[in-house]
Amino acid sequence: SMDCHEDFSRWFRDPQYLRDSITPRFEGVALSLIDDGAEVIVTACAAFSALTLSGYARISSTEVPVIEAVHAAGHMARTLGTMYRRYGISTSKQHTFKGIAPDLVKQFLPSSASP
């Protein structure tokens, strides 16, 4: 995690700040993930769409792509819509997913959390 506690709107308003302050911190975290074996970086915060909008798509000096989750989700929604319109394929309506077993959830969440 980059541990960012700031006004994210600045990332969109100030390309110089994004390039000089945010991108190096992002790359530092990404490079440590790559050292751990990551082959793609997927962002998990909409603020990182500022990177995509500025043309940033690959970790410097690597071939590791950066996938920005908000844009990826938008493309996935578009694809699902196209599949429905063209082929009648939609998300499952079978309701077979019953959630994660409570004993498995307890392994990953603190005891105060409920499944």
C-alpha cells in the first residue's frame, strides 16, 4: 500500500504532481510486488485512474502492465452488454453461489467480523 492520505483530486488536476510525487511512490510499491513474482499490477482505487488518463500503462524499466480497475470494470460491463444484445448471454440466474463457508471466512477475518 502507498499509504496515501491526501486530496486525490490533485492527481487529476496537476500532471506534474502526479508524475513527480505519485508515480515514483506507486512504482516503488509495484517493483516490490514484481520482486515477489507479480506479472501484472491491478490497481484497486479509482484515484489511480489518474495514472491511466495520463498515459501510464507499464511499470518503468519492466514489461509489467498496469491495469486500472475502474477502466477494466467499464470495459467488462460493455462486453457483458454486447454479449447480451448479440447472443442473449447474461449473468447466471441459477443462484447457485451460496457465499463463502463461515469456517473459511474465520480463517481470514478478525473474530469481530461476521461473514
